[in-house]
Amino acid sequence: MLEHRPLLSELLYESDNVKREDRKAIESKVEITVEKDQPQLSVAELQAAEKNFRQPTAAELSILTFWKLRYARSREQELSNEFARLLNRGSSLE
């Protein structure tokens, strides 16, 4: 019977999810407090703020997309290097 061996992308995805779960566990311990001195926004003020909202321009979206892709590629390279280091460490123990 053939044994399923995970692909590199599966291992990287699982590693990233574990780190996210760790971050969520840490973040869940944070307490949020509201100061009484801050003025509360009325419904009219909230509606006015919503009317002032505008959709981002194509240039703004392309800049944002560029930086997000750059970060994603950098993160992918970091994970790939980490995985290779772990593989090399494991093979030296045999």
C-alpha cells in the first residue's frame, strides 16, 4: 500500500496555521478597556462618516497589492528556508 507523503506546500501551510493559532491564543488574553472620557459618536455622526467613505483608486489598490505580494513572497522564502534547514538538521541525525 502506498504511503501519503505531504507536499512542501502542505507542510508550509500547516506550519503557518500553527503559528497563527499560537498568535490567536496570545491575542485572546488581551483585555480591551474603554475610557469614560471619550465622547460617544451619535448615529448621525456615524452615518456622516460612512458617506465620506470612498472606494480606493486603481493606483492605490495596485500599490497595496504590490506590497502584499512582496511580503507574501518574502514570507514564502523564509518558510522554505526554515523547512530546508529542518530537513538538513533531520538528515544529519541519521
